Amino acid sequence: MEFKFGIEGGNFSKAGSASSEVKKILKQLNVNPKIIKRTVVSLYEAEVNVVAHAFEGNMNVEIDPEKIVVKIEDKGPGIPDINQAMQEGYSTATPQVREMGFGAGMGLPNIKRNSDQMNISSTVDVGTQVEIINYLS
């Protein structure tokens, strides 16, 4: 099964809508609740990162009997130093984003913590790609 969602940069009122849809789908498929929780936390964090930092993005979700594979790709400023961005508390969020309660620098670490596998690549002034894999067994 494959699902695609668009993510609008800067639109915090819709932040989390794609991850909520994935949660409903996983529940309908009777996926283990612990796996659903880990997956949705990862997806929400990735989705909010797109909203907070990029102009736009896409979330592609593939579900097969063995695993959930999610690819999030955005068009935005990119991440100059992925190792630094992976450090808890490091953030490039604007003051406006922080005032809304986002941008604490926990997004990428939370994605990694709640994923069986996480791959990230980024090109400055182009965008970022994140792949999240969670196994169903």
C-alpha cells in the first residue's frame, strides 16, 4: 500500500494532519499499537520540521507486511551540518516558530529514537530528504 501527502511550509494549523491520517490507516490495518505510536511520533516530528523550516514538502508512506517505509522530502534551506542538527537542543527555528511552541531542537533526535532506521540527506538551498523505517515484527 502506498499513500502520499503534501505538506505546506509555514502552515502550522495543518501540521500533523498527514501523520494523523497515517495513524488511522495503521489502526485499520491492526498494526501493533506500540509500532503505531513510534511511527506517528517520527512522522509528526518530520512533518513539523517541514512546516517550520521548508517552503513545501511531500510525505510518501509505503506499508507492506514486513515494514513501514516513509520518505519525507522538502524544498527549503537544507541542513548545512546534519551531525550538529542531530544533537538534542540544536535548532535553527525562527523566534516566531519558537513562540508557537515549536523549534526546541528535538525533532531529528525524536525521529531517530522512534525509528528502527533513519536516513537523512540534505543539500543547502535545495532541501532535505528523510527516510524512516519501522519493522512490523
